[in-house]
Amino acid sequence: MNLNGKTALVTGGAVRIGRAVCRTLAAAGADVVIHYNRSATPAEALRHELVAMGRRAFCIQADLGGEDAGRRLVAAAREVAGPLDVLINNAAVFHQDSLLTLTARALRDEFEVNLFAPLLLMRAFAEACGDGAIVNLLDRRIASLDHSCLPYVLAKKALAEATQMAALELAPSIRVNAVAPGAILPPPGEGAGHLKDRAGPVPLQRQCTPEQVAAAVIFLLQNDALTGQIIFVDGGQHLL
């Protein structure tokens, strides 16, 4: 796919990895719809930045919970930006809950955003757009058994399987791929040293950046021979 002149919807696009993905899409010539839930100020600042780059950019606030959330968001994006060509499922929540500490509410909350919302958005995109490309953001933990964040890992593992199932169901019109980042940014309020202390060993002994994750997203979008693929951007950490 040549991204020049295409339009992409990026969930959770206002901050962190989503922000880097939006910037990289714009640099490749795409117009961008920035979805956010609570990050209104960063979303608007990013919109101005992308417009200054010569691209069309739009902000849409939406809660991703509920049966019709995906259809409503896709419809709103198409209303302001026109036909969509790309969907990036980036929005996520993360909490540390093990089997012995989780609650039913915590389990539902993690699955609502990290699994159900991407599934329903993929359905809505396929129904409304007909063709295009989807990239889901996963986590390198899909290759591990990290029980310290069990609901989160289960949701991301399920989304990895759903990525490949959707790639089969939606072919040949829509390609579906995924990127699984490692420890990219510290949690809000933590310094850069937090990752070095908590991320664990990394074979390449270097910290990956949001821009490197975004570059993998762009690669998957631009290569029309790829579907059902998962690229790990984690310095090889998933191999351990």
C-alpha cells in the first residue's frame, strides 16, 4: 500500500506509541484520525503538528466499551475524514493482576479494551470500508507466561490469535497484521531508569523506541504481500 493520500484511524493515537505511529503515518503521506479517550490536550497538540506537516488530521473522543463502540467510532471517523484505508488498533490498558489478586471486574476491564474493542473495530472497519489494512498492537509477552499481569497477557494472546484468524477471513480485500513491542516507555510518572531496572534481559542490549515500533507498523502497511504476520520489536526479548 502506498500511504500517500490514504487515511488512517489510530486508536489511542494521542500519546506514547500511538503518537509515534500517527507522526510516522503523516510522514509517509497519510491523513490521520487520532482517537483518544481522556487525552484531549495531547490529541489536539498532535493534530496541529500533523497539519503543520501538510496532512489532514482529526481528533475524535470515544470510549471503546460496548457492543456498538467500534461501529460508532468508524462512522465518526468516516464522517470527518472520508473513506478509511487503514485501522491501527493501538489503544490499551495495563494493570498488574495475578490469578490470586484479580477480580472479575479487572478481568472484564482488561478484555473490554485490549481484546473486545479491537475485534469490534476490525468488524466495523471490514463492514464499512471493504478493503484496506489493519495493524494490531500486541505485546512481546504473548510469547511468555508472565503471570504478574494475567488478564492483560491473556487479552493480548487472544488478540494475536484473532489477528491471524481475521487475516484469513478478511483476505483478499483486507490485510491484517500485528506488531508486538517490548518495554518501550516507562509507565507515566516513572523515569527512564525504570525500564532498565524492570524490563529484564534484552539480547540486543538496547532499548527499543516508539519510532522503531511505528516503523514496523509502516512496513506492514506498505508490503502488500504480508498478512497474518506478527513482528516483535523488543530487541529479541521474546526469545528468552
